[in-house]
Amino acid sequence: MEVKGSDIRTDIRKHKLHSSEVKRHFRFLDDVLVLLKNNNAKIISRIWVKGIGIPLQDKSIYTITTQQFSIRFQKYLESLNSTGIMIADFRDPNRNSYVAHSVFTQKFKQAGDAYPLINEIPTFGISNNHAALQICDLLCSTVIAPIAALKFCHGIITNPHTNPNYNWIKSRYSKRLKALQWHCSVNGQTFWGITAHNQHDKKNKDLF
């Protein structure tokens, strides 16, 4: 059974902080964060903050983000003297194809493989069949997204995404999330673990 992050967020919006529903969800999220820490998991994330009346460019967002993640993953594998693969959440064949191709072009370019320690172009899994993908979904949906919405959209929009109850999530998990980030440097450029492309304020791109 897959635990849906949207259900957790709905309960947090609807109930009081010390209600049994919210306490139950926080115990579950606490266990997820402990699991990640105990297994030395590292987090990278890219937040895209949609501008008012400005449509998101689906293809460019996903391909650029995948390439940026590949850079970070390559450096992480270098630090471990290891190799690895990337498993992404399945969306549909067309979208999967251009995401995978964005890495293919970098691995097989004339100048040489940009990600030699990544053994293959991204493959795709159905999230309700894969525990690791479920954890990624859960972390994004119930922790990163609510914190990001408060940080980048509070005072600009008023809707369920900026519900003040999400401050409970921010106060409880920001430090733990920050500690799990993985940063790296490539040719003098620093790549932070969690970053944002903020169309409301291009200078404000730090989640923490």
C-alpha cells in the first residue's frame, strides 16, 4: 500500500497540531527521516516556483533538472569510488523518452562521456512498486513542497499550498532536511543539494 503525501498534507491542514491524526503522520515522517539518516542517504532537489500567469515549460524543466542531477550524482559516485544508476518515476513514454535522451546526449557526446560512473541512461519505475521511489515522492510531497511553498509563495498567493499549518512541518524537519543535503563543486562552481528556480524573486533561491 502506497502512502500518499497529498493525504498527509490534507490531514495536517484540517487538524490541530496535537490531534491524533497529525501526531500519527509526524511519527511516520520521523521514521522516514531516521531511515534515511541511518542509511547515509543524501538528498538533492530542484524546486521550480511557477510565476503567476507564466506557464511552466515541461520538457525543458525535466531535461535540465535531470542533467543537473546527473552532474551531482557523478560527483557523488566519484567521492565513493563507485558506479551507479538513476531510477526515475515513470510518467508516460514520451516524457520518459526526452528525460532519458537528455542524459544520453551527454554520455555519448563527441567530447566524451560526461557521466562515466553512471552506468546507464535513466530507467523508470512505477512508484507504488518501488520503496525508494515512494520515499522520494513522500519526501517531496510532504516535506520539501510545503516548506518551499511557504518560503517562496507566502504573501504572494493564498491557497492550500501556503496553509499556515505547514509551519509545523517547517519547524520540525528543516534542520534534518538541511543536514541530509549533498553539495559538490564542479570546475569551481558549487552545486547545492536543494535549490530553487524562483520566478517571483530570482535572488531568493535558498530554501533554508
